[in-house]
Amino acid sequence: MYGLDDARATLAALRPRLNDLIVVRADLAELRADLARAGTSRLGGLAEVKGLEARLYADLELLAEQGAQIKGYAPLLLDFPGELDDEPVLWCWLEGDPEITWYHRLDCGFAGRRPVPVG
């Protein structure tokens, strides 16, 4: 269970790994598209696909080990379990957000996202 400050600190500590994951995800998508279209790619071949997949899954496992719930990886969507006003919530971060500024109830999912109250 994360307080908002703890969730934000965890996200900040994970940021370099998140940035790497985003690059690996993009390389993997480009490599797969090139191989499907032309059978060749500047990024390599089947061995490189397997290597990028392994890196992607290792990064996703690391995020889970840190307590993040991975709700999506394209775009990257992470939830951190917490509480707000004695109510269980998920602190919600979506790729592109500068920090955690959203939350939602456990039973509402992404559609129930609300801005974190100020103050």
C-alpha cells in the first residue's frame, strides 16, 4: 500500500527503467514490422526480436516486483495501490504524465480516473 508521496517516489526511482522500456517497446514494434514487411531490418532479425522481448518482459517483471500493477504497456499504464480518505484507491500513472496526478477507485478502472485533490 502506497501513500501518494511514496508512489510518486517509487515512480521517480523507476523512471530510467520506464524510459528504457519505452525504447525497447518501440524497437521491438519496428523490428517486427520490418521483418513482416520486408524480411529484414536495420535493427536485426529473429535473434534480436527474442532479445528485445526478453528485455521487455524483464522490465515488466521488475515493475511488478516494485508493487506497480501493470494495466497496459502500449501506452504504459501503471497503478499503485493506496488509500485516499480511508478509501482504497489506485494511484494511476499513464505514459506521458510527468508524475502521478490521477487516481481511481478499485472498482472503476481507468474510466473512473480523477485528478488527485490538491492540498
